[in-house]
Amino acid sequence: MNTNTVNIAFRRELLREIDRLAKEESRSRSELIREAARMYIERKRRWKDIFAHGSMIAGKKKVTEDDVLAEISAHRREKKASS
């Protein structure tokens, strides 16, 4: 495996939490941070795909962002009125 070493700064409290969790999961600090980075990248990729899909559907149905905001506002007003 081809790896590179990087230096990264963490606030003391965050580093303590990272170390606590790594110990709890019986893995190294590096393993925990690598997994966190992979999960973050995958989550960003999924959200990008979700938004792209939503934009495609909105385009096909001629729905604008203003239409969505109006629907949200209407729903909130109805919900508040029924409370």
C-alpha cells in the first residue's frame, strides 16, 4: 500500500476524544482518522448524487426552488395552525 504521512493539528479535547474512541475500538489513532475521512468523503458523494438527482427531477417537472420554498412555508403554516 502506497501511503503518505501528514501532520494535522487538533484541539486537545478533540484529540482526547479520538484517542478514547480508538482505544475503545482497539485500533490506532491513524486507523480511526482514516475511517472518519473515508466516511466523510462517501457521505459528501452520496449527498452530491442526491442533489443531482433532485435537480434532474425538478428540471423535468419544471419545479423551481421558489416552488419548493412556497410548499415548505405552506406546510409549516398548516402544521402551526393545527397545533
